[in-house]
Amino acid sequence: MKFRVDRDVLADAVAWAARSLPVRPSAPVLAGLLIEAGDEGLVLSTFDYETSARATLQAEVHDEGRALVSGRLLADICRSLPNKPVELTLDGARVSLTCGSSRFSLQTLPVEDYPSMPDMPAASGTVASDVFAHAVAQAVTAAGRDDMLPVLTGVRIEIEGETIALLATDRFRLSQRELTWSPQTPDASLAALVPAKVLSDTAKSLTAGPEVTIALSASGSGDGIIGFEGTGPGGVRRTTTRLLDGEFPKVRSLFPSEKLTTATIDRLELIDSIKRVSLVADRNTAVQLAFADGALTLDAGSGDDAQATESVQATINGEELVTGFNPSFLLDGLTATDEAVVELAFTQASKPVVISGTADEAAQDSGTFRYLLMPRRLLS
């Protein structure tokens, strides 16, 4: 095997393929990055039996072949190389890498022991890459991080015709993001529970091209795999991941059908106020929100400890109320919202708040985002 490739293209592709490599692999070969040089150019692949990544890029291939090397080490080396073409050659059990005056020799791993890459399911449809990346970033805001509750570490993808809904919850909050896409079949009805971290990393990494292809079997599970394909610097990138097992909770009913009290507030002004007031809030304590007389008053701290209070102008419709929320979770929802003005909607003080942006219909073309947050008990 021998090929020559642009340094920046190689470094970016190696970093992308190696990003999901396990820190503590169950077998040494699973820490490897598979390099294949052939008729279609250069293909870089990783697979740990859960998530696969495959980057195809153009290269001057002089001799075809394949080799398996440490993915993280190769990524570190490529990142540090001078801005000159890279030449890589397989010589027996070692790979030689040359870039300008820099030369590296890497021990190969047994390529015959490397698992076969999973096949992509049939393409289900396409979505604008920038819209998809932003929608995923909003949805994962509420995804759980407790591995003891694996179902809640995922994002539920629900596809109905031309609409995709992304749902995530960690029991204390819930996010819902809807967007439009172009399905292969107009009456598509699919669902999948995708690991939130993999989905987030994948969506962010596939924005170089105009669209992302989503591949999911008609049953929503297939072999338990979902695939994504898009364009990266230098060529096509494809990733698959196993779906999470288990039943995602039926969370849609948590969004109330009525609003008894609503407050419309400038989003950035509210974010800044929460950040200031929460400086004196003890860990795991709520910031109090009081809605009355055309203003939202925020309070934190109590007793002999430091205290803070601040008021923000608000348009309030309905009954006055006092409630409290985890300030970090509240900021997460407000930060994920796009619009300049947000609506906080309540049914009563002891029930969740629903945060959503307020915008005209034309501004909603890319989809809607709602964030539900459970209240916290206020200190007396």
C-alpha cells in the first residue's frame, strides 16, 4: 500500500473517524483505524461494535492495500504535521508516514482480526445539514447523562411524512424539536432511539455539504442500526450506530394543552438576569421567579447567606404566580431557544413551565422548539 494525500484533508478525516474510538476497548484492534487504498481513493474506517465511521477522500494511490493502526496516535500525528503533502507506505508490519522532513513509523495491528463494517440501511430521506445540526443541538439539551438509565441518554427520532420530531428527557426537563425533511416515501412512519452523544457529534460533523441522508429501516429498528451520510472536507462521510434498547417514555402528553398564565420576556435580558442572581444560589437550590405587575422578579439566597434580587420587564397574561427552578436547567432551555423574545407558559405554580420562542410564521419555517422544565421546591 502506498498513497499520497493533502495533509489538511487527511488530518480532518482521521480526526473525524477516530473521534468515536473507545478509550478502553474490549479488544486491542477496536482502538485501530482501518486504512484502505484502492480504486475509490482512500477510505478511513473505525468500528467498535456500536458506532462506525467511514470517510472517503481523494488520494494519489500508487499501490493498493489496507492496514490497521492506532487511531488516536495517527490523529495526534496528523494534527501536528507541517502543511505539506503526506505520503504513507505499508512496509511489512509497519506503516511509514512522511510529510516534509517529518517521518514516523507505526506498528500495525492484525487487520484480519478487525470486525466487518456494518452495512447502511436503505436511505429514508434527506434533510438540510445546517438545520439538522441545529435541531439536534437543541434537542440534546434535555437528554440524560446517567448511564444507569440508558433509555434517557437517547434522543427519540419520530418521522411522520415530511416531519421529524426529536424528543429528549432526563426526567426533570423535556425538549421537543420539530423540523421538515424530504422523505423517500411521502407517508413514511419511522421511529428510533439514538444515543444522544453520537447523534450530536454526527450532526455537527456533517455540515460541510448541503444535506444529510438519514438511513433507517421501515420498521424503525432493522438490525438496530441508524445511518447518516453527508459531505466532509475531501469526500463523503458515513456513520452508523446501534439504536438503544428499551421503551422511551410517552412524554408528548406532558406538554399541557392550555395556558393559564403566560409571560413574554426578552430572552437575552432574562438570561443575563438569571446568571447574575444565581451567583448567590447554593448548589441544588432554586431561583425564585415571581410574575406580577408587568415584571418578573428573580430572587436567590436566603437567611444569613448572600442574597440577590432583580426584576425584568415582562408582559404577563393570566394569574400572578410564584415558582422556582434549577437555574442551570432554566438557562439551558433559554439558551437553546432561537427567538429574541420567549414565552413562559404555566398552568399553575407547582406545574412545569413550557418555554418557547415567539416569532412570526415565516420565521418558523425551519421548525419549532419547546422546552418543558419541572419546578423546584423553594426554600422557606
